[in-house]
Amino acid sequence: MFAIIELKGKQHTIRENLIFLSELTEKDPGSELVIDTVLMASDGNTTKIGTPYIPNAKVKVLVLENVKGPKIRGFKYKRKTGYSKRWGHRQALQKLKVLDIMF
């Protein structure tokens, strides 16, 4: 059984008991989150495809912890002017575990 969900503007292919990283949500670690933006779901025999979402389909996930993504380093440079600028960024992410897929 697997599903394709949309969470925070990004699509994730998930299955039960899968641990994946997603953008930071408003939930605290240890709480459950119900996602109702299911684009596609399949249990091996039947497949449902939404237009754009499947009505009454839900995915229950558990928020495990808040983590940070990899360090992204940026650099700007303009020759002959002495201009250079460096910056870094680490995206705030959440580790989520899929508990149940219902459709």
C-alpha cells in the first residue's frame, strides 16, 4: 500500500511505517498529524487517482522530531569592484513516520 501526498507544497511518495523528511509543520514532536491532501493511493489491487485530491482519503503521520537540513552555502562575486558576499542556510525540517493510510 502506498500513496502520493502533498505536504507544504511538495509531493511525497509514502508507504506505511516509512520515515521521511518534510518541511516544518505547526505540530510539535510527539503529536499526530492528519493529512487529507492525498493525490493518489493504491493497495495493490485498486488504485485511486484524485482530481486533484481523493475525497475522504487521509494519511495519519506521527511527528518524530525537528531537524535541520544540510548546510547550503551561497557566494556572490563581482570582478574588478571588490564586491563579494557569502551566506549560509539550513532549512528547518521535521522527521515524520507514516502510521496509517486510509482511502
